[in-house]
Amino acid sequence: MAARILKNISSASKRAVGSRLYSSEVKKCTIIPGDGIGPEISAAVQKIFAAAKVPIEWESVDVTPVRGPDGKFGIPQSAIDSVNRNKIGLKGPLMTPVGKGHRSLNLALRKEFNLYANVRPCRSLEGYKTLYDHVDVVTIRENTEGEYSGIEHEIVDGVVQSIKLITEDASRRVAEFAFQYTKENKRHKVTAVHKANIMRMSDGLFLRCCRDMAEKYPDVKFEEKYLDTVCLNMVQDPTQYDVLVMPNLYGDILSDMCAGLVGGLGLTPSGNIGLNGALFESVHGTAPDIAGKDLANPTALLLSAVMMLRYMNLNKHADIIESSCFATIKEAKFLTGDLGGKAKCSEFTNAICEKIAAASP
Amino acid sequence: MSSRLLPRLTHLRQVHSELTTNSFHKIPHHIKPETSPLPLYGGRHLVTLLPGIGIGPEMTSHVKEIFATAQAPVDFEIIEGTGEELVRNAITSVRRNRVAIKGNLKSVIDEDGFIAPNVMIRTKLDLFVYVTHYKTYKNVYSKWPDLDLVIVRQNTEGEYALLEHESVNGVVESLKIVTRENTERLAKFAFEHARKHGRRKITVVHKSKQLELSDGMFLQTIKNVAHHYPDIQFEDMYIDRCCQKLVRNPHHFDVLLMPNLYGNIASNIVCGLSGGSGLFSGMNYGEDIAIFESATRQTGESFVGKNIANPVAMLNAGVNMLRHLGKSEHARLITDAICHTLTTSRVHTPDLGGVHSTTDVLSEIKRYIEDVKHLN
């Protein structure tokens, strides 16, 4: 199956990840345009990056499953090689093909890179009004285990059990990442979200790992909150939370809820950090009804690409692109349909490129 | 991988049979008792009162106060204590009286292990469904106006099975149990409830694409029950999409039907959107036992002794209890008093953005009740 193929390849081509930080040459990144509106918004992002003169060379791959030598559908070898080589990827929306024999690409990539943390910053966009102003929350979610470990059995007919797995290693890893992220991005508070009053051992272990990590970062404030309290308070006043770290299921739900607070999945970036690489993606759907009509909104993919730039330490370029994007939305002259405007995707993109040209020296 | 699991499976079958015989996680296969009328002594009902911790004792005493003012024919059997003893006494009393009102009970770790009385009472008494009705009050601040949502949530199994073990050092497993029988009972209750109260739509919330067997079975069982109720619109939705929709457009929903943990999350979200945890109450139902409490089951530690906690949540629980006991006139009287206090007199505690104290709210409610009584 795809995961096994990927594992074999990766062990053959391991490379020091740190080398990406030292060279000032042009870096290669894999881009997976995806389906539906994927190709249009990927093209928009590439255009914006060219306008900002970002030192990145794009390697575009297509991940439509092909029939492998064993008869099963899998990701094409070229895609696997590309992602392995470059270690950094940007992914557009993918349509999951229905039917057995298709291994989920997301799952394969997650296992391949050990993508252990999913980061979703949710920020209110000036110019797009929702019920909640001044939202600035980052949800960091453990991505590999927890409730979604997929271990289920039917014990007797009509009784099913599903196992939630929490390990010390994974919890420690994601806690460390959370505190590191908070420090690097000059944020001030980490909140661990749990339900240790009910799931005493599993969430208790997760909490212990977070507490241990908090001691290593004394200048970052740390608090623990029950899941119900966080949900209750988040919908009343989201400004009281800064960075949230949690296990898989709670993270899945809370990150989608926070995205809803700022305007939906069409405006939220998302990054997956792994041991041997990182993958940044837009989490909205493929929107087949507007595909090819130049009506799509590239904001989500663009902001994910900005996250990618920060991960690669290209902060100056990241700042210019991000502020141009926010300024265009705030100006509200060229807004796409989902933001309540009537502009085309290309007009929106051009507006951003103009602002970048004006900002660059 | 499957070969590694096989010995564990047989062990689990053994554990499962142990569980069904003598512990708190009974898979219900008892013979349904004939529903007998609720106990009535000299025209007065006796109900169990479990004060609990935090603001529980204060709030439940306010219920007693207001009941006295309204002259509701209800007496209270108060059960206090901690740990295993509390659970035992509470269960005996509630089995006898069949109706109870409670605050949040304290979880302890003693020589018997980890005791979570709230969960244990629910499972042992087989209170398989938890219903919360979130209806916004006029002139009380809420993020969304005119909300009217009912959340029906599985109350005994799912993630709250309290079955955890550390198989290897640093690796913990927690079991989530879903049974077809409990899900069917839950679904039937939900659809009957919807029909009785004129609700038009039920949305089932699940995550069956990740949890194919457990949530998959949950969804399929409910779909099968839905076929027998063609007059009620039925849809299903993933939990993450549901939470997102709740914060963007909660009016889409009418009745939400969910497993235990998702119900907890959605309940708290809707509670926050409708005005906060100080206002709403929840009803735990079994085959013939009912326990009433505040909807979000908060302990309210920070409000103890400060006279600023909102008594409306527990008072609403009391009202629900009166309705269940058939005392609809008294229930109507207290509900009107609460409504008048919140919407007309606008006596609001700090959690609603007001400046009044708990005693102010109670005085206003008592005043309204006494005025009505003088008119009659």
C-alpha cells in the first residue's frame, strides 16, 4: 500500500533538515495544486510569490492516484520523490476518490513525514465582519494518535469499542512544539485543553507532559482548562485565549469552531509540522461548482503559504505578502464572492500584487 | 497487528462479561418494570436533593426557598457525603423516590480508586439520555437572538465509560463504548420527544469517517429509527462542521442528537451562544427515573459565598422537576416569575452583564409569586 512504499523511499533519502536554514539560494518547494478550484488558487499564489520575488522554485506534482504494479491505486512515484526531496510542501484542496483501494493521501503524507502537529491560526480579518472581532487564537492539535487512531472492534454483536490512544512521546512532542511556537511568534499564553476529570489517565498523561514542558519555558504563561469551559467561553469572548494545545479530537473540533468564528474554512490557513518536513495546506473543499470560472478565493492557500515562508525563516517576504493581503481585504474594493464582493480571483490577485510592488523597495 | 490484538480481545470478552454482571456499566437487558405512579405521601412528593460542591448547596437551597414561597407540595431528602458512600446512598434514595435534583458532586480518589459520583450515578441508574433546552430570554444579552435549540445527548456510554488502562509505561488507552441497544433507545426517545413538542427537524452529529465502526453504528441505528418517523425531517452532519455551523448560523438547527462527548461540546457552545451557563437546566432521563440539574454541570467554585451566582439555572431545573411531577400550575407560576425577573424587571447578575446579586434576583422572583398569590 502507499504508506509502505513511502516508508521504503524515505529511509533511502533522509537528509539533514537543518540545512534548509543556512543557504540563501533558491529553495525548492513541492506544490500540489489539487482538484476543483485548486489549480486556480495555486496559480494565484505562485503569481503573488513571483511579484514578491520570493526565492522559491516551485515543483508542481499531481497526486491523482494511479494504478501501481500491484494493481492497487496509489500516489504516483514522482510525487513521492518530489515531496521527499524538498521536505516542504504546499497543498491545495483534494477530492478524495470514493471506493476501496484508494489510500487517503492525507493519511499517507501524515505517516510519511510524521506530521505530528497541526497548527491553525485564526485571526479576524479586517474588512470581513463577523460576530466576533479581535479573534487571535492559534489551535495546535496533536495529529497522529488520540481518538482517531482507528483502532475499533465489534466485541459482540451490537457493542463496539473504539480505543483512544495517548502516548507520552507524542504528547511531549506536541507540547514542546506548542511552547516553541508561542515563544518564536512572541505570543504570551498556552492553554492546555483536556477532559481529565472524566478521562483521568489518558488526558492526565497529556496534561502532565504539558506541565513538564511549561517548566522549561518559564516566560510563557501556562494554564489548563476543561474542554467544556473553553467551548463555553470561546463563543462568548474569544479574546481570552491565545494558543491552545490539545489532543486529536478536541483539536479537530475546536480548530473548526475557531475557523467558524473568523469566517469559515475559506479564510483559514493550516500547517502540519513533522519530524522530517512540513506540509501547509488549505482546508476548504474543492468547490466544483465554481471551478474554472475565476471566482475562487485564494486567501486560505495564500495565508498557508505565508505560514510556510515563516517556517522557512523568510520572514520579510512573509510580512510583505501578508500585509498586502490583509490590506486588500480591508480596502474591500476587490473581494471575491464568498466575502460578499463581486471581483474575480484574478482581480483580487492583481490587487495584492500591486500592493506588494508598492511595498517592496 | 491483528495477531497482537487477539489475546487482548479474549481478555476483553472476559472483562465485558464481568462488567455486565456486577459493576456500574450495565448493558441494559433488564425486564422493564411496569411504570408505577410516583410516590406521594399525604399529597406531597418526596424528592432526593444532592447539594454537591461549589455553588451546589447554595443554589439547591434557593430552590427550596422558592418552592416554599410558591407552596409547591414537594419535600426534600438531602443526601450528602463523598466517595463510594455518597454514590451508594444517593442511588438508594433516588431509586426509592424516582426523582432528584442535584448540584455537581465531587470526584475523589480514595482507597476504592477513582470515584466520579456524577458519572457513576448516571450509569448505575441507567439515565441513558440527557436533554437540554436552550431558549434565549428577551432582553437578556445573547450572541444570537431568538434561539430555540434542544440537544439530546447519550448520557451513559461513549467516551464516559471510565475504562482506561496503561498497557505499557507511557502508553494509555481509553475505551469508548457504543452499543446498538442504547443508541436505539436514545433515538426513539429523541423522535418521540420531538413529536410531542412539535419540533420539525433532528440533526444527528457524528464523526463516522474517522470512527467508522463506533460512530458508523451510531448513525446507522438512528437512521433505521428515523424511517418510522417520516413526519420529522432528518439530517446528519459531522461534528466539526456542526460546531462551525453553530457559531455561524445556529438557526439552521432544531434538535441535535449526539453521542456523549460531542453532546458535551455542542451543549457548551450553544449555552455560550444563548446567554451563558447561569440560565439553563438539563434533564437526565432513565426508564423511570429522572434527575434534574444545571445544563452545563458547572461547579462554580469561583462564585461560592459571593452572592453573585445566577440562581436561574437551578431554579429552571426545579421547574422541570415540578413539570415531571405533574405540578404544572406551580411550574407555570415559577417560570413566569423567572421570565418576569429577567425580561421585564431586568434584574441581572454579573454573568449576564448586570450588577445585581443573587438575593436581588430571588427577592424579585418571590415578590412576583406573592403578588400573583394575592390576586388569586
